[in-house]
Amino acid sequence: QLQLVESGGGLVQPGGSLRLSCAASGFTLNYYVTGWFRQAPGKEREGVSCISSGNGSTYYADSVKGRFTISRDNAKNTVYLQMNSLKPEDTGVYYCAAGLEITPFQAMCVMMSKRYLEVWGQGTLVTVSE
């Protein structure tokens, strides 16, 4: 069955770094758009970063551009999110999700619709605090 499992979350101080992993099973991520999404209490879910199928073009939300980097290791069938210079406002549950690229991947990242992003992980909690 199609599954995604996130890992790497935890408590980190402001200015610190974390690397999140999204491991896929039952399908090949290289053929899918894969994205990272986050949700903090009292706030709407937002698309953080996405990577396209194939050549791996990337998209970043303005709030994380220059600080976060998304990448894919095809051999490991895993997508990563390297998060540097973390801020308290980065706190939240981070989810990865994937879907076939039948819509431009940037739109998939922004819309976050399960119509297109059909596989979701259970999330990993990132807390940025002293």
C-alpha cells in the first residue's frame, strides 16, 4: 500500500537546524510531486516546499525561502527537508504528501488538495523554542 512516513522532528533552539525525512513505500517518489506542509495550533495549514517529479524542480513558500532546502534521494526513495536558521514561527506539525503531477506542482503545493495529493504521512512535530 502507498505510505509515507516522516521522521526527524524534535525540539530545537532558534537559529538551529533540523533535517526531516519522508520515506515512501509502495510507490516511487521520483514519479510523484512530493511536498512538505505544516500546521501550527490556531493557524491554517500551509505549503512549505515541494519538489516536482522527474527533474526535481523546487518550490518554497516565501516564509522559508533561503532557509529551507528540499531534496530527493531516488536510491532511498526518500524526500528530505533541510531546515536551517529556524524561527519560533516554524513550529508546527510537518507533514509530507505526494501525488501524481497532473497539475503544475507549484499549484499542488499551494492548494494542498487531497484530490491531487492523495498520500499523506502522519506528521512529525517540530518545536522551535528555548
